[in-house]
Amino acid sequence: MLLLFLFFLFSSHLPTAFPAHCTTTTATKTFQKCMTLPTQQASIAWTFHAHNATLDLCFFGTFISPSGWVGWGVNPSSAEMTGTRALVAFPDPNSGQLVLLPYILDPTVKLQKSPLLSRPLDINLISSSATLYGGKMATIHNGATIQIFATLKLVPNKTKIHYVWNRGLYVQGYSPTIHPTTSNDLSSIATIDIKSGSTAIQHSNVKTLRTVHGIINAISWGVLLPVGAVTARYLRHIQALGPSWFYAHSGIQLGAFFLGTVGFAIGIRLGELSPGVMYGLHRKLGFAAFCMGALQTLALLFRPKTTNKFRKYWKSYHHFVGYACVVLGVVNVFQGFEVMGEGRSYAKLAYCLCLSSLIGVCIALEVNSWIIFCRKAKEDKLRREGLIGGSDDKGSGIHS
């Protein structure tokens, strides 16, 4: 089952080729180049006039709601949402007709401290317009295609442009609300050299790191850590194993923690590479699970002997922190699937099957343990009442 889980997890994150559906021809203009953007089935076409540093372009996007919005923009300084000068199209709340308004995405937008209000852009925007695919008779609906045209005056000899695009479900008045926060929606950024048509590889590296982060943490916190806890709970009572259960438990848990530390470090690095992206709950659960895992590792170093009077307190602490770490780890794995937009993926299905199989094994072992416990309790009772005897009198006395 673990191998099946790993197969689905790796295969679901293999790079996929995007369909080449970009076009250089529209109803009103023909452009020189086009490119399919990496998310949201969006594309862009453009013509760069080098003699006067003018850029004519058209962004192709789709609505995800009849009352939603589609936006496109450029960031003059960096490849992130904050600081983007955007053009956002949505149905007018009064007339229902398509409108295109300019917005500047400052830090307050990311923190949602205030509504996003339209204001003139501080870039040299010569002209802009928006049309729905299908002409004047087209209506805004889920899946409707929109074309946003713009003509920009660029800084001479600067051909690398940071493009940002996205789409949302609702508009409050003339203020677009926050867009969905899936992995694809938060990765709608690309740096394109308009002269050569090449793209920067930064975001593909971020996507690769995100995939590696998810796979490592799913294996360590989501699989190995629960397996290590099961090993300690059910194998320690098998006398034939002796202390082997302890070495197996320690080895699995230490391996899971060190592997999880690598995944945790990659997560920290992803946070540094994505300053405009925040995963509050996922981040907090990750820190909590890592801290508890570190406490468990330190507890192994300060483990008192069985004759020590503090042994029972250490044992209670070790059990409580260990089980809490396992629960947090599993919950955060499911949260990670949602963050990566894999909530309905085969990888999540494989993980659920793997986890349910482990739970089924635990239930079977727990029932078996209670049967053995009840049988031994009954034998002890009969032995105390003298209805059955031990192997010899001395052995019976020692057992009592």
C-alpha cells in the first residue's frame, strides 16, 4: 500500500505539457508572438515595437463565475502580486455590461485590510480595452473567455516583463474580492522576455520544490511517524522480540523526524521564495508538529531508567507528545493536499487508502491485545482462587 501511495504521489506531480492553444489572431488585431501561460488555461499574445519601445498585447483569460472577475497586470519591480499594476474586467453591478478598470495592488490588498479601489496606474499605459469572445452578443458566464488588450510604453532596453494574472468569484460594488488560494491560483506569475519569447525558470523551480516538500512530508509525518507509533504500542508486548521493538520504534521515528526536518526546511525556503503567498493554518501546524517532533527526539536523550521514580512522568509525557505529534502530522498532510490544489487527486486517494489500511491494522491489533489482556486477567483470577495452578508452587508464588 505504501508503494501504491508513492506511485500515485510521484505520478500526480510529474510535469505535464500545457496545450498549445495560444493564438496571435484576434477579431481586431494580429500579433507577432504568443505564449500559453502556466496556469488557469490563460495565454498572451504580443507585438514589440523596438524602435519606440512600445508593446501591444492581448491577454486571454476565462471567468469562473457570472459575477466574478478576470485580471491581468505587470509588476514593474518584481515577480509577485504586491506592487502589480492591474487591469481587471468584470460585469458592471448596475448595467451588467463588461467594464475594465485599473487597480494598484499594494500590501493592504494582500492582508485584506481594505477593499480594492480603482485608481489610475502610474505606468505609461497608452490604451486598454476588453471584449468577450463571441462579440457583442456574448454574455458573462462560468467559462466565458475574455480578451484584455493593452498598449504600453516601456523603458528602453528593458524587455523582461513580470506578468501577473488571476480570477475571482465575486465583485463587491466595483471592488474585486480575493481570488481562490489553490496552488495554481497562487502561482499565476511569469517573467517573459518579450524580445526572445523566453520565460524565467524561477517559478518552475518553486513548483518543483513545492512538489518535493509535499512528497517528503507526506512520507515522513503522514506515514512513517504513525507506523513508528504503532510499532511501539503493539510490538513491545511480544516477549519473543525482547528489546528489538524499541530499536525498531526508535529507528523509524528518528528516520521520520530527520526526513521531516528536510521537508520542513524546504517549506521555510518556499516561504522565502514566495513572499506574497501565505498559508496560515498549514504553516502553524507544520511548526507545531516539528517542535513536538524535536521534543520527542530530545526526550530520547533524557530517558530515565526503569528504576527511576520519574520514569512514570516521562512515560506520560512521551505518550502525550508523541500521539499529539502524529495527529498534527496527519492533519497537516491533508491540509497540504488542499494547499497544493490536490484535494481531489489520486495522490490524496492513495494516501487515504494507505492511512485507512494502517488504521485497520491498528484496530485488529487492538482487539487482539484486549482479548489477550482479558484472557490473562481471567487466568490470574482463577489462579488466585486456586482453581488452576501454576507450573510449580514457587512459580505461582512469584507470579502472585
